[in-house]
Amino acid sequence: MADAKPKRANNALSKPVQPSADLAAIVGSNPIARSAVVSKVWEHIKKNNLQNPANKREIVADDKLKKVFGGKDKVSMFEMNKHLSNHLK
């Protein structure tokens, strides 16, 4: 029996991506992994108390996040990832 190759994790989330200028205002301008982008955006949300207290799945955008969210005042946490991907190359 041939030697089995070790399984590799999907590196798509750990591959560095370049944030747009609008997103860089939150996460920094250096290339960063997608997973780290999401973590830093959540840090910003929690630090600035941007979750709707009545519905924790809803993010209320401040001026920086409005630019990332396409001008929307609020988005769901699930919709947020779609908006983030538009700002990553």
C-alpha cells in the first residue's frame, strides 16, 4: 500500500489579501488573511458597540463601516461577509 499523503487544510482563508482603502481604515493597509479581516472587523464592531442590542445578528454601521457596507445603515452578520469580500483582492 502506498504512503498516504497527509491532508492539507484549505489555505484559501489563510492566503493574504489586499484590503481596499475603505476597509483598510478598519483593518490596516497591509495584506492580511481573510480570517484576520473578519476578526478585526468584529473587534471594531465590539469596541464601538455596533451590534443592535435587540437583535445581535444585526450590525449598525458607523461612518467607516458604511463605506464598506455600500452605504447601508445596518446589515446582518451574514450579509457582512458578502460586503467584506467586495473589498478584498
